[in-house]
Amino acid sequence: MKENSCSHKKTYRGEEEKKKIKNRVNRIEGQLKGIKRMIDEDTYCNEILTQLSSIEKAVRSLSNYILENHLYSCISQDLEDGKLESIDELMSLFKKWTQN
């Protein structure tokens, strides 16, 4: 996880890390396309809702994965460098997450 390098509000990820994240996003995108198909095919609501629940879990899991990497790379480096404003940024992010 420490392979990420953060500076000037950019996170530089290795190719393997980018591939992992993109694969997860592609799966989520595929699930969304599946829901479009289900709607076109007049699929029963429960089945669509089940699929939506799976998508929500996949997005939450990806968010947690990126957050964990962010904490171990960007935030930890900022704190080592004495950049305490990263705590404010992180708190703002958590507030956005909990407003839903």
C-alpha cells in the first residue's frame, strides 16, 4: 500500500494499483449495465433491488480500499511532514460520507 506517492493534491499510483482499481470500477460499471438490461426486460423489482444492493456494497468496498491506501500513503506522509491540515481534509471527507 505504501507504493502510492502523494503530492500537490495528486496521488501517483503504480500500474498494478491502477489495474486493481480499474478492474473493480469495470465490474461496477458492468453491474450498472446489467440493471439497465433488467429494466428493459421488465425484471421483477426485487431482483433489481438485490442487484442495486450488490452495487452499493461494491462501491463501498472500493471506497474503503481507496481510503485505506490514502491513510497509509498520503495522510501518513503529511503527518510525518507536519502538515496537520490533512486532518481537516479527512474530517471534511468523513462528514460528507456520514451526511447520506
